[in-house]
Amino acid sequence: MTYTEATQYLFQQFPSFKKYGSKAVKYGLENIEALGELLHNPHQQFKAIHIAGTNGKGSVTHILAAIFMQAGFKTATLTSPHYNNFRERIKINGQYIPEETVIDFIEKYQTEIDQLQASFFEITTAMAFWYFAHQQVDMAIIETGLGGRLDSTNILQPQLSVITNIGLDHQQMLGNSLSKIAYEKGGIIKQNTPIVIGKRQQETQPVFKEVAIKKNAPIYFSDDLLTVEKPSTIDINYNHYPVQYYQTKEKIILQSDLKGSYQAQNLQTALAAIEVYQKQYNLKLDRPTLNEAIKNLKSKTGLLGKWMILQQAPLTIADSAHNEDGIQAALESIQTISYKKLHIVFGMMKDKAINPILRLLPKDAQYYFCSPNIKRALAVETLLTKAKVQGLSGEAYTTVMEAFETAKQKAHKEDLVLIIGSCFVVAEVL
């Protein structure tokens, strides 16, 4: 079997959420538990931090990974989706899982996988846990795929659980209110295991507290421990985030290649998680280690899709924000940028809350509407029609790249080009 054949098996044999949306989701942990037994329960053979939430999971995962890597830990990450390479999902110390390892896993266990009719995400999760165990990692930072309670990753017994925030996304599967979605995400809270909540929200706070009490899980809200303010200084390479720790009264400035002012909340969540972890497990991290980890974390961990600056003139930024909260945060971030005209390359998935998102978008921008080449994508003609109803001005393009190239041609050096709306739009541009 070649690597191409192995990935074709993964993508074509089983439905993936990327292609089919909610139809690809399998509720229940029976398959992943069966795979775990087949593989001798690799998820029990390494320490882990488990992360759920509507937005910010990927960023928080990579921030934590950078910190543990800088501290000398052999650090693994499992994230989703991938942009252009399946191996992006499974990394150790920022390095992709080898092609040969993917092939080896499929060749060894294809018969049992077929018998179980496991989903794409169940196979990927099992592969990651198997790889991490064989490589004897010191720490694995594991991001849920969707939800939490019934997510394949939830067979973990982590040392720490983290929930970044709760927003309206995937309502058809997780519920149509913040409290219902919080209940699903709160399913990662484990017995006697500390839980860190990144963003305090009125509707979700009681839900998390109730679950934590039932599980005897110490619960911490990040804003009780520290605050990270939006960047005080922004330059081409780095943002400078003011941080204040409440217990020690310490104030520091963290320099980071993590761009986009919305990342202040993700940094706050990750730093709070590190504070709790250090206290719970008697780990000592000095400030130079923390500072160096945060400074170049994107290059250290291979983080993709988050406020990526593709060129300077015109300033061109790609960001994978794809729901109401994410889009709002990205639009707030561009308010810190000086530009003449805003050009937005925009596409969406048809299972998102289309009209509420379109209502958030600025009406004075020029739009280049497109549809990424996957089954879940909203048809560009439909998107254009709905956008015009909301007072947005632009044209429809046959492909993402046609939309992107046209935006670059029409934008002047002093303008801003923003690629947004879907991970898959960003993936095609990258």
C-alpha cells in the first residue's frame, strides 16, 4: 500500500465530516472503545490534556504544546480539520506523523476497521493514540473533533480538561442553545480531574459548575487567575500581549507570533491551564521558558489557518473563522489595522447559520464570493443571493482561487484582503 492509497482509503471508504457534515457523525463511544481494546488501550499509556470548545481549540492546543515542548516534554497534538495534508492532524514536537506510519496502521488494522465500520474521525483518533503510545510521548494535547460528551477523543482520562468557550455552532447535533451546547462540551469533565473554563459566560457557567460538582472536579475560570489584554503593540512579526497574574500580582508582556487580537482570549485560557497544571502536578516553569514558547509558537508547532499573513502589499490575511463568534472576533481584529479599502474572499458551509453570519459582515467591503470544492459547501449562487439581501456588494466566482486572484488584482497596496468564512476556503488558498 502506498501513502496515497492509505489516505484514499481513509477519505473514501468512510464518510468524513469535512465532506458530509452531520451525516458523518456517529454518536456513541462503542467503536472507539473497540478500537482501543484492539490496540491495547494506547490512550491509557500517556499523559494528556483534553480540550473542547466552540472556538479557539486549535490555538489553545498549539499554545499548550509550545509551552510543554519548550519545557523539554516530548509533546504530541491531535487536531482537526487538516488544511492540505492529513498528517497535519497528528504531530509530535510539531512534526507530522510519518507517511510510513499511516500506511503501517491501515495495513495492520484494515480488516478490523472494516468490520466495525468505523468513521473517518474514529480511525484518525485511534491512529493518533496508537502512534503517541508507541512513541512514548510525555504529554499529548488532544482537541475534540465535535462536541465532547460523545466525541471519539472522550475515552481519554486526562490530567486536565479545558473548555475554551461556547458559541452557536453545529446546533443540529449539539443543541440550539448555549446551555445545551455547554452540556455536550462539558462531557469532557472527568471524575476528580481539574477543569479550566476559558471564557466565563452567563448561560454556560451554571452548566459547567453543576457537572463539575457531580464529578468532584475542581473547576477554575481563567479570569479568576489572570487576564490577557488585547495587544498593546503590534508589529510585522509579533503582537505584544499584557498579562496580569492575580495571585502573584505579576505583570508581564508576552511577545508572540500569534496574530489577531482575538488570540488574547486563547492565550488567557492556555496560561490559566498552565497555572492550574503546575499547581496540581507540582511542575515548575520559569518565565524565560514561557516567554520563548509563546514568542515563536506558530513556527514551533506548525499552527495553520489562524490569522495567517500571506503578503504585505496589499496586506493579505487568511483566517479560518467560520461561525458567528469567530467571524465577530476576526472583524474586531481588523479594526486594529490601517487600510483604505477592505476586500473579503468569502465562502461558507451550507450547514452553518448563514444569515446571522452575513449580517455581521461590513457593508462597505468588496466581496469575492466562492464555494470550496467539497460537498458540504454552500453553492456560490445561493451565497451571492443571500448576501445581496443583506446589503453586501460583490460577485460570485467559480473557484476559491479565482476569487482570491481577482481580489489580489483589484486591491491596491494600501488595501486589506481578508480570506474568511470556512477552513476549507482557507485550505484552498494555502
